[in-house]
Amino acid sequence: AILHFFICADFGMPVDFSVTEAPAVCEFLQKLLLMLIVWITFLFSIDTICHRLAKKIWSFPVPVDSAFIPSKLPHPNPMGGAIPFDIPLTKASDDQVESFMKFRGETNWCGDKSLNNVKDEDRSEALRKVAIYAAEYKGV
């Protein structure tokens, strides 16, 4: 069925490869547009499937206990550098965490409230987000 679709470029009309005359410009552009639409859709679908599969299989959540945030923003050597962040996320004050997230451009990262006013289960979820942003900023 898939092979039939590619052979039948005009939605059910078989393509005749034995024609000796050149196709009309309109017919050529129609077939070119159809090819572009099919290939762009196909490649975009493959790209999306591969990214989702890779994220599901090889992505693991960053543990909050082993995450660190920088004390100085911007960090002197942020992208994949050898200088480690110096504040453990579990020991960072709420103001330090909020200033880091504001620096990263995330203003509404734990809902409408500040980190001081969220429940414990929501706080752990918010700190997981901070750990992910810290890993992205470091380039890990």
C-alpha cells in the first residue's frame, strides 16, 4: 500500500514513466509540491518520534539531592565548564533559588506563588524543575 502511494503521485492515477514528452509546468509544480509535502511530513514525523523515544528511554530526572545552583550569576564558566556550582539545591535559601530561576528567565515556575508559600509536595516538584534548569545551564 505504501509503495502504491509513492507510485501513484496523482492520488490514484499511476505515473507513466515511458512518456517521451516533458510534463507541463503546472503538472511538474503540482508533483513537486506533493513530493515536498510528503517528505516534509515524513521527516518531521520521524524527527518527532525519535526525539520522544530518546527522551523517554535515555532521559532520567535530575535528583534534587545531587543538584547545585551557582551563587554568582552569571556563573563565570557556565556551559560545560570545569567550575562546579557551589550551593547544594537542598540547602539553598528560597531567595537564592528564586533569583536563579529569575536569571534563567522563568518567572512563573512554581505557579502563582513564591517558593516560600507552596506545599511540600509542590515544593519537591518545583525543586525538580530547578534541578533541570541548573543542569541545562551548566551544560550537563
